[in-house]
Amino acid sequence: MIVKNVEVSNLERAARAIENSFNVGSIDTTKGNVKEKLAKSLGSNTQPYQSHDAWLAGVIVDFDLVNCEEGLYKKLLQNKYFTVSSLKAGGFHVNTNFRALKHFNLKYPEEKEFLSICKTFEKFSELTGIN
């Protein structure tokens, strides 16, 4: 399996939004300090059915998968948080977020190759606590 064209976006904006989780008014996530320690603490929570890591859903990741095994491809297609589309040159383009990737890797620990690829994404391991 080969991963190409990885693009991680909204990392800082998502981290800034953490402090505004109960704000009812407009939220400006374009400026302000990024509280990285708080982001790591909340993002690495692995307790099921808790929303501490919800801010990770704001971190968008796009990548292309080439030579993907059919079993992994089917699992990605079945997950509503992954948008998977075919590439003309072969392989698949995947659009998702850090939270979905984190929970996918916790649900399917047997997908070790996919997990090792996710760990290469900018700050993924650091923020999700998956090592």
C-alpha cells in the first residue's frame, strides 16, 4: 500500500476551537493561541462514547491510496466518515478527519500497515495518543 498527496488542513483552527466548545455566539478560530497541551490531552482520550476528542473532527486529511488491499478498501467504504473515490490512474482518494482516523484505527487494530501510514500524517500520533 502506498500513500501519496497527503494534505492535512485546519489543524490550528481546530485546536483553537477547543476553548469555544460552549460558546453560543460567533467563533473566530483564525487568531489566538493554540493550547497544544490541552489539545493533546483531549485528543488522546481513548474512552469510548466520550466527546473529549471531538475537536479532532475539525482536522481534515486528504490522501491517495495506491495498491490498497480489498479488505481495507471495504472497511473504509463502510465508514460514513470516509469519502472514498476512485482515481483514473488507479487507487483511491480518501477524505476524512483525524477523529475518524483515530477511531478507525482503534476499531481495526489488525490494519497495522494503514495505522503506520496514519502515524506519518502531520501531528497525528502526537494529538491522538496513538503510537
